[in-house]
Amino acid sequence: MTSSLTPSTVQQLALVKHAYQEGVDAGRLVHPLSSTAVLKFHDAVELFLGLAASHLGTNVNPKIDFLEYWGQIKSQSQVALPGKADMDKLNHARIGFKHK
């Protein structure tokens, strides 16, 4: 496991923060425009999970299912990421928004 952050990791964290902030900003819009916040938050989390997996030296399939990150990261790096149940709710909200 790597403990220091490389300049590339810091840049990617800035992108995660930007995606998160876009979610916050979208959430302040009037309905139905505020609904896009779900997409932005999901993107931010997915970007973070990919970065966390890479930083921890976890080898994940590029086409990994969103909720599989938690198991893959834990099994390969022994790091238990919190928040899976809440992210499952976010994922269901995203699917509902985009596909239903």
C-alpha cells in the first residue's frame, strides 16, 4: 500500500472534489434540474473509488460494477471502505433517474 500522494493522485483528487462540487451546485437548482445532482455525486464517488483502488494497489477490472469496489478493495488490500449501504442507495437513485 502506498502512503504518500503523488502529484497525479492529487490532481485526480481535485477532479473528484470538482465532480462533488458540481453535485452540490446541481442540488441547489430548482426541480427537475436538481435531479442531475444524483449523477454528479455518483460520478464523484466512482472516480474516488477508482483512485482509491489504484492508490491501494488493487487490481480491478475497468468494467467493474459500482458496488463491487468495496469487496475488491477489501480482498486485495485489506482496507474496508465505509459507506457501501449508502452508496447502494445512491446507485439505485441513479439507475432510477437514468433508466426509469
